[in-house]
Amino acid sequence: MNNSRISILLIVGLVLLGVGASAFTVGERELAIKLQVGKVVEANYEPGLYFKIPLFQTVRKFPSQILKIDDAPQRVFTLERTAMTVDYFVMWRIIDEVPFYTSTGGLQEVATDRLREIVKNSIVTEFGKRTIQEAISVERVELMQDMLLNADETAKGLGIEVVDFRVKQVEFIDDVRNSVYNQMREERALVAAETRAEGREAAELIRSTADKDRTILLANAYRDGQIIRGEGDARAAEIYASAYNKDAEFYAFYRSIDAYKNSLGKSGDLLVLDPNNEFFRYLNQSSGKR
């Protein structure tokens, strides 16, 4: 009886060991392949419980979440052959477990090294197509997009997808930084000089236009003044003539009084005339004679 119980327990234990050795699970953040004698016999597992033949079949699992490469700054040359350092990071993930296993042996370190080389080649290629201004200006977004597409296209052969590619910083190396800054300063100084010259030219144009307008306005005002003055003189002459025709004696008296006001009574005036001169005719008659 005891032997039978032991046999049953032994059989149950062997069955449990066989089930445990043949069963495996695939998590939601995992990719898995089934291998038989080193060859892939099944892949593309959904999350769940699966079985394999113990000893003859093995299972390899890989992470499906996004991974990151944050490498040391890479030295590159621009289109002008100017050396720069590019600090960047790459986000990637495994999307096809079969080519990933066959191309890297299923080793994440190998995949990281190969992807690092792909990314470096993409950086060198894309920066080599652009000038310094294009590399550090608003075209940075286009530059990163081109590097992402270039690296992702090459990485697909490894069963890898490059999710994101970001350039954190672009710097000149020490031996060219000063010369580049001086060159940029000279270019800015040239642009500033051209802008000032254009400003002076515009100011001279405005000033000459204003002077011309002023001259025209003064000339027109003088012309209009002369016309009005001439019309006034003509009207005055007309009035004088009319007054003369009506009363010549009164007209002569009025003109004499006006002459007296303009000629006599001013400080420092000296007038030497004969008292019987016609000029004093109305003064001599001021005794009350009519």
C-alpha cells in the first residue's frame, strides 16, 4: 500500500514537473519566440499561457517597451568642413522578434551597438549636408526628422523601430568656436552697416523731400501774398482815385496829414525845410482859417 502511494506521488510529481517544464507565459510587455534546435518554429505570441516540448524546445523573450540610447556627444563636420559636437538621444523598441533574434542573436547589447553605429552614420550624413547656420537654426526640426527617417529605415532590418531622435545640444569644438563666433560677429556687423546705410539714405530722401515741399509752400505763399497785396494796392488806388474825384482838396488834406504822421514826431528825426514850403501848407493854415 505504501509502495502504491509512493508510486502515485512520484507519478504526480513527474507530471507536475513535465507540465512546469513545458508551460510558459508571455506578458503584455514581452515578445517571445519558440526555438527548436536553434531554429525559430513559432513567434508572434499574444499575452497568455503556452506550452513547449521540454528539452527539445526553448523560449526566448525580449522586452517590447521603449528603450533609450543616451550616448556620448558625436563629432561631425558641416558642409563647410567645420567641426562640431552633437549631443543626442535615441528612443527605440523591438517590433519584430524574429529578425531581431536572427540578426543580433537575441542580445540587446548587440542591438544597441549596431543601432548606435546606424545613428552615428545618420548624424554624420545629415550634418554633412548642411551649413552651420542650417544646423543651429530653426531647421533643427527638419534635421532631426531627416536623421530619424534615415536611421529608422536602416534599423528595420534588425527588427527595430527608431521611435524618436532628439538633438539635445550642438556645440563648436574649442579650436574653432572663437573663429566661428568672430565670423558670425563680422557678418552681423556687415548687416548692421548695410541697415544703417539704408537708414541714412532713407533719411536723406525724406529730408530732401521735406525741403522741396517747404520751398514750394513758401513760393506758393509768397506768390499768393503778392497777388493779394497787388489786389489790395489796386483797390486802394481805386478808392484814392474815387476820393480825389469827389473832393480833390480833402484828398490832398488827407494825404498831407498821413505824410505828417509818417515824417514828424519821431525821436531823432531832423527835417530841414523852408517854413513856407508847400509841405507845411495845411500846418500854416491850422490857425483856424477855413
